[in-house]
Amino acid sequence: MKTVLNITGKTKKMEHKAMKTTLTMLGMMLLSVTAHAQQAYTLDFSENPPFSMVEGGKEKGVAINIVAKLFEKAKLSYKFQNVPLARAMSDAKSTDFTCVFPVQRAQSNEAEYSWVSPIFVANSGLFVHPDSKAKFATLADAKKLKVGALRGSGDAEYLKGFGFSVEEANSQDQNVKKLQGKQIDVWATDVLSANFFGKQAGGNAPKEAYVFRRSLGSLACNTKMPKADIAKLQTALDGMIKDGSLNALTATP
């Protein structure tokens, strides 16, 4: 009888220990889930009007508005961070809970990020001085002219890939001034940027001469980003495309 009681006592101790271990593990899992739920994503961007900019200490622009709406619809916490583009791209590659936007999604960078795409579609064109009589039937017709583009932009890289000699400027303002002063013959940029900076130029606004490509602006995130969060954001984006709200935000710089 004593032996039975001893075994029963030991069994109860073992059950108690197992329960404590289970509760500890559950507690740790709960803490992990809570930490994840409270982790805010860092959304890196660089100054690139009309897509992303800071005015009066507030982030604004076409891409800013779209990305903010996406994270709100997906119920994910976020904070914006204005940093140089090279650093933003590097941060999203190496740092958990970090994304960069807008990024042109291509085969060369497909495996480096987790993607939510497209947050907008951009048409790029060749823009000329308002007095210019230049007409282009093909992109090659502009190859012998002095073409200006934003340094490091997808348009600059695209044209250089086709053998164009591109004069790169550090800002779109510089390109507009160069075109107005006839220091360049053609300004290569996306239509939204051309319209935005053209309004600032008043009656001397550049005019569109030829649309040469369409590109996708995307949200590029760290590859360790939870797949469930990517799915939430993509679902929110697909919904915005379907109901027309994405197009409305894109049409309003």
C-alpha cells in the first residue's frame, strides 16, 4: 500500500512539473505574439515629389498616401522614415520589419525583397521645351539629342541600357531649369512628375512628346517579413485596385 501511495505522489509531482513547463511555454509564446503585434513597421522613403516628400514636418505625396492607406486597411502599425534611397534599399534588405517604397520591381531585384505590388503604375515619357517642334515616332528618334533625367532613376537606367547618353541631375527641379534654359533638349521622366513640376513652371511648362515605357511602383519589404502580413497588405491593395480608390489616389498628387 505504501508503494502505491509513493508512486501516486511522484505521479502528481511529475504532472505538476509538466503543467508548469506547459504554462511557461504558453507564456513565452503569448509574449512573442504580443511583441509581434506591437512591432511597428519602418517604412523608408526618400524625397521624390510628387510621390514622397516632407512638408511642414508631415509626410505627403502619392506613394505616401497609398502606403499609409494600405497599412491602415491591413491593421498593421507603421512609421515613416525619410532617408537617402541607397540607405532605404539597404535597410529593407538587412533589417526586420522594414520596407522601402516606391521601388521599381524587376527581375534583377525580385529575390531581394518581399513584394506588395503594384502600388501604382507610372508612364514615363520624353518632355520638351514648350517652343520645341521636336516629334518622335520611336524612342530612337531622340537618341542623338541631349537627354536629362533624375540621377539613379529607373528612367535614366532604362535609357542608358539602350545606349543613350543621359545627363543626370540631382533633382527634378534642376532638369526643369535645364530644359527651360535649353541646356538639354529632352527631359525623361514619369508623367506624374512632369505634371507636378510643370505646374510650378507656370506658362513655361514642358510638353509631352513621346511616352516610352510603363513601370510598376511597388512596396519592397525585408524577406523575413511574416507572409501573413504580406498577404494582408496585398489583399488590401487588390481591393483598392478593384474599387477604384487606388486610381483616385494616383490621380491626385
